[in-house]
Amino acid sequence: MVFSSAVFLLIFLPVVLLLYYAAPAWVRNPLLLAASLLFYGWGEPVYILIMLFSTVFDYSNGLMLEWLDRKGRPQARRWVLVLSLVGNLGMLGFFKYTDFLISSVNALTGQAFDLPGIALPIGISFYTFQTLSYTIDVYRREIRAQRNILSFGMYICMFPQLIAGPIVKYRDIQKQIDHRKLDTDSICRGVFRFTIGLGKKVLLANNCGMIWDEIAAQQGVTAVTAWIGAIAYMLQIYFDFSGYSDMAIGIGKMLGFDFLENFDYPYESRSVTEFWRRWHISLGSWFREYLYIPLGGNRKGLPRQLLNLLIVWGLTGLWHGAGWNFVVWGLYFFVLLAAEKLFLLEKLQKAPAAAGHIYTLLAVLVSWVIFACDDMGDAGRFLLSMTGANGFADAASVYYLRENLLLLAAGAVLSVSLVRRFLSRRVNALPDRRARFGVKTAIGGALYLLSLLSVIGSSYNPFLYFRF
């Protein structure tokens, strides 16, 4: 089940919210856990067992770490941490990378080992990183272990952020897990935030995705057509992912949780370094805190810092998917970030702002072509098409431009903060609180109805995170 499905919008979410608001406080965690298991098991019930194993595994590890700490046994605590790391990463590696490794060995050696065809449990990368952050933080004594297994299970399995993030660290919501308040203002803000995210996903991302799918399936497209396709995908992945994060944050507010932001208008960035401070913030924070800094960060000299960046970005690419295009995508960003740290960032800071924006958008646009194409040969050919290898334009280019210019222009404008800042000023300038509420209700209601009509009337509703 996904947020942008009719079943979720018309049945699951309304029923869960009604039961949740009617239930006494002590029932809400078990109720939310049960709803989350139903949400996850709707499409693949077998893989609930994997998620439950991960939950019980790290619940036990957390308790064991605290018990050994009280007994004064630091060496045993380290072994428990190693067990958690090996267990979680081993499970992630088995389900996500077994076929990839075997196919890579076959390609390199000329062998023909059979691929086991292991299906990837949706969201395993997200909840694995959550359980790992919990165990590591308990080991570091930054948080206390959760003793109520139902509350811990609710944290791991909570459906708003289960299958596409944001990655919620336990310490960021630990007080809210057992003590959270529901108030009308927070619920209303959550509903509005959810409808904004739903509109991003259904009205913008899905329509941009159809453009990309159609153009990417063709061979030998001209430069203008290729650029239209690449820009469409650039907008699709932003509105899809940030829209999902908006919906997750909005549902969280409806349930009494405050999740941290996951996107901050990354296409406004003036450097790739800034882009990655604004894009998928929870993932960048996770890698920085649990990998980059423990490796030494920038504290051990420039050569070691570059090595640490190489490790982090190689693994960041692999985290996104089991394919060589994701490895290349991660290494591509390593090269750009290393260049910025060595000399480019200083030059960008002295250059006009427009130069930094253009450089960043072009660099990110190229990265999304690599990201989107499973076959590196296809990615290379598409990038060549963007340079004019198959001509500048043709009748198809004119058609795609005429049919999609308004959508792409709207997407470009809405991908930056201009409209939000404009509307915020206008709404906040209204003297009456009820008038402000009425305007937001009208905007949210219109987005919800338009999105719902689109969901019901269209069979195109891709889920970009199946590889995560």
C-alpha cells in the first residue's frame, strides 16, 4: 500500500485516524503498531517476518547493552554492537545485493551462476538504518533502551515513514513515543502538509514521470527531446520523494509526532555541497553521524578526508540500489564534492550566484540520468543525445515541448521556495485567524480532490522506492 492509492486515501488513513483519536492514550501505540503491520503486509505479508525479526533483534540488543553497561563489561558491549551491525547489514546485504553480486561475478568471470531471484522487501534500507541508529546510540549512552517492546515496535514499523523515510532517529522522537499530545492546530497543520505532499506526488511527479518514461524508451532522440526528458525526471524524483516526505511528516503531525524535515528546496543550491545539505537530509545526516565522523571525518588531514568521502559516497550509491549505475552515481558525487572541497567551492563563492545555481543544476541533472538508467550504456547514450549527437531538434521535440512546457514550467517554479514564500506572506497578512484557516482549507481541499480524481482516473502511479 502506498500513500497515493485510493485504498489508503479513502479507507486506511481515515479509519486509522478515527480509531486512533477515539482510543485512550495507552492504546495508541499498540493500535499504531497493528495498523503499520497491516499497511506493510498489504502488498507482501511474508516480509513482515523480516521486519519483526529486525525489531526484536535490536530491541534485545538495546537491553543487553544497558545490562552489560550496569555490569561494567565494556568489551562485551562492543561485541553486542558488532552483532547488531553484522546482523542488520548482513540481512540487508543478503536481500538487496545477492543477485547483484552474483551477476557481477558472472560478468567479470564469464561464469553462469544461477541468480536466486531474491525479492527485495520494500523499505528494508530505511528500517535497517533506523534500528542501527538506535543500537549505536544506546551503545554510545546517548539514549536509554526502550523497555516496552510494543512501543519499540511501533517506532520501527510506524507506517508514515516505513517504506520511504524520512529516516527517523529514536532520540529525535523518544519523548513522543510514550508521551505525545494531540491538538487541533497540529492536526490541521498535518492535514495541510499531507495534501501538499499528495499534490506533489500525484499531480506533478506522476505527470513528469510519464514524460520521462516515454522519452527514455526511445532510441536516438534529439538534444531538445533528451533535455525535456531529463528535466522531467529531475522534477519527478524531487516531487515524488519530497512529496512522500511531506505526506509522512503530515501524517506524523496528525498522530502527534514531529519528524524532522527531509528536503529544503535543494534545487535552489549554489553548490553540490549545499545540494546534499538540502536533499534527503535524514540520509545525509545518518551517513555523516554514523559513518563519516567515526571514520575520522576531516580531522585526520586532507588525504584521509578524501578517502572517507570516497567510502561514504560509494556506500551511499549502493544504498540507493543494487546496480552499477548507483555505484557510478555515488562516485560521481564523490568527485564533485572532492573537487569542491579542494578548490571549486571557493571559486563558486566568489562567482555570481547565477553561476553557482547553473553549475549545480547541470551537475545534478546529469546525476539523475545516471540514476534513472539501470544500464550504464543507456545512460551514456542518453547523455550523448543531450549534447546533440542525434541532432538538435525534430518534430517530436516540438510536440513534447508544446504538450509539456506548461507542466515543466510549473514544476520548475514550484520546486523552489518562491511560491511558498509568496503565499505565506499573503496568508499571514490576513488579520483574522479564521480567514487564514479558510484559505489553507480551500488550498488543501482543492489539492486533495484533484489528487484523488487523478488517482482514481489514472493507472500510472509508480513507486520509485522499490529498490530501497
